[in-house]
Amino acid sequence: MAISKYKGYSLRNRVFFGFLLVCFLSVVASSLVPYFVLRNNSLQQSKIDMQEKTSAVMRFLDYAVSRTILETKDLPQVLGNKIFEIADINQHDIVIYDLKGHYLLSNKDEGLITQKSIPVDIVNRILTTDARVDIRGYDQAKDAVFTSSYMVLKNNVLEPIGIVYIPLYHNESAYLEVLHKYVKYILLVDFFLIIFSIWISWVTSNSLAKNITKFSDMITRITLFENEMRPIRYYKNDELNALARAYNRMILQIQDQKERLRFKASEEAWREMAKQVAHEVKNPLTPMKLTIQNFERKFDPQDPNVTERVKLMSKTMVDQIDLIATVASAFSEFAKLPEKNNEVINLNAEVEDILRVFSDDSVFVHSNKNNIMINMDKIYLSRIITNLVTNAKQAQSDDRKLIINVDIEQHQRRVMISVQDNGVGIPDNMYERIFEPNFTSKNSGMGLGLSMVRKMVEDYKGEISVKSEIGKGSTFTITLPTNL
């Protein structure tokens, strides 16, 4: 996959983990906030219910001591029987202490009371704050958590006359039962939400990365030599749609510029070709003119060698006319290549057949596979190989025997054909012009061979390159797609 080379830093992974993080935080926030709200509400309700229970007990006690003005010493006599009734009605044990925290009376037998006195610090807190003091504790006998509630008992003139102690075995779990059910359900819902978030994050990030990779691949393939640049078809109304429209506008502009460049290059090429043809045609015309003028000036009908002179002039004229015909043929051959007739061929066998015309032992063929198949026109292939091998033979050095190696290799879906010689090499100042239509380093010819080879190679969406070293030789390499 194209975007996998970016590993953890790829856009797809950033979008995936970013979206997943947002979903996860949303799930956590939407779960924890209600949890704490419900928990606090349950605990608050528990405290309210506990306060109402103690308030009910205190109302009964206040009513019992409100008939006359009482003191602490009067409490055992006044509440001696009432305390049992109040405890039964409210279903809570009641213990009353004096203002110093010493035991006075209770609805239970004195021997069952474990706390005979209240600690001094608690007594001070109760009398100082004049409010209920709750202290949580643990009853080992009952194996239960309870709350010790201490309150000040006052007479009808609001004077403190005692301290009331009520042990409340208040079960807070009952208030948290709804919260526990909520936790179970919310965990189940959160689990499915997280799974769904992972799925939707993966789908979204993959879709985004796929579209961006598609756009990137299409933009990467844009070259001035690409014959067809396809527009991006993207119909979603989002930010990528703007990118697709910008790309489509760009390729229209590129195609327009390509047409202008092609026309300009074609016009320039034909102008240069016309100059070259005119030059090549004028070269034989001058000796033809001089030959005719010289023959006319020296013509003597009585000359015994007149027949030989006419034959010599005729031969000279025919040779020059043949030269003009050769120039015209070469120009025609370059201007119009034959129509391609592609077929699947065995490249190894075809190259060997083409090289049989070079009937010497200086050409060697090598291949990395026995059968390399390619979809190509045989005539095009023949012209390419023939031109390259002919150029290699013409580059022979005078101080050593010529050796030409033709290598055929296939690497995945690409085919490479290289023609290597040990000739004189190509000077550096000729590298840039080696494939120009009218450039040649030879004393004769129009320099159309390599230009025609490049044109045929590019017709098959291939490339041709050359490497050379003076005195050691040159290597022309052609790279073609197999098209299969």
C-alpha cells in the first residue's frame, strides 16, 4: 500500500487515533459525569433519610421533656418509661448521657451498653457546635457499618440538659443499588460504543487515506510525455472535492500547454529538417552543375574519347542523383513511421533473428530468462535493434577488435534491452544532441537513426538512455513495459 511507508506518522494513523481518542474521551466523560452525579445524589439522599430518622427521635424526646422545666437529674425519672416507647416507635436504640458524657439511661439494659461514657473531645464538639455530630464506626458483633449520631437534648427553655446518642445501622448500599445497575449498563454500552468507534475511525481514516493516495498517484503520474491524463471523478461535497476540481483544472491547463509545446516543437523540428534537407540536396547539385559546365566547355565531337567522357559524366550525374534519392528516402522514413501492428512475441527469438543480418562473430546476445514475452510490432523492434547495432559497428576503434553485447533482461513488468560496444565512445559535448533529428558525428548521413529509435521507443511509453566513455565504448539502454 502506498501510504504504508509512513508507518506511525501516516495521515491515516493520525486521523484514526485522533478520532478514536475523541470518541474515547467522549465516552469516558459521558459515563463518569452521570456516575458521580448519581453517586453524590445517592449519598445525599442517604444523609437526608438519616437526618429525618434522628429528627423524629428528637421530636419525641423534646415533647416528653417540654411539659415542665427539667434538669439533667430529672431525665431518668421523666424518660424512664417513655424512652422504651420512643425507641419502639422509631425502631432505634436510644442512649442518653449527661452533659459530661456519663451514662444516664437507655431503652436497653445497662449491661448491654458498651459505651458507658462519651469521649471528652466528642462532648466538647457537641456542646460547642450545638449541632448533630455524626461519627462512622464498625460494629464487629454485627459485622456492619453504623453511624453514631450525637445530639443535644434541651428543656422547654432551651437549656442543654443531656446528650442523646442514637446508633444508626444505615445501609447506604440500598441507595447505591440504582447506581450499581447504571454502572453495569453503562459499561456494556461503553463497550459497544468503543467497538463502534474503532470501526468508524478505521473506515473514516481508510477512506480519507485512500482518496488522498489516489489523488497523489494521479498527480505523480503527470508528465509532459503522458498521452492521457484522466480527471479525478469525486462527487462528495467536502474539502477533497475542491482538491479534485483544482486537479482537473490543472490537467486541462497542462494539456493545453502540451498542445502548444507540441505544435511549437513540431514546427521547429520541421524547420530544422527543411534546412537540413535543403543543405543535403544542395551538396550534390553543385558538383552536378560543375560537371555539366565543364563537359559543355570542353566538349569536342571529334574527340576520340568522347564516348568515355559521356559515360563518366553520366556516372557522376547518376551517383549524385542517387545521393539526392537517399536523402529523400531517409527524410520520408523519419517523417512517417509505418502503422504499428502489435502482437505478443518472444523477444529473445526475435532479437536473435534480427541480428542474423550481421553475419560476423562480433555480436553476442545474453538474456536473464529463456522466454521474455512482450506486446510489440516486429518492424519497430527490427528498426530499433538494427539502428543501435549499426551505430555500434560504425563506432569501431582502430586499435582493437569490435565486440557488441546485446543484453535482454526482464525485471517484474519492465523489459530492458542494452546494446554495448567497445568502440571509440561519445564525446561529452555530444551527449545533449545525440538524439536530435539532424545531428550526426559521421561524415555522411542525416543523423535520423537515433532520433527515429527514440520516437519508436516513446511510442511504446518507454525510455532510452546512453552511457559512454571515450576510448572504452558506449551503452544504449532501452526500457519498455511488457504491456501484458
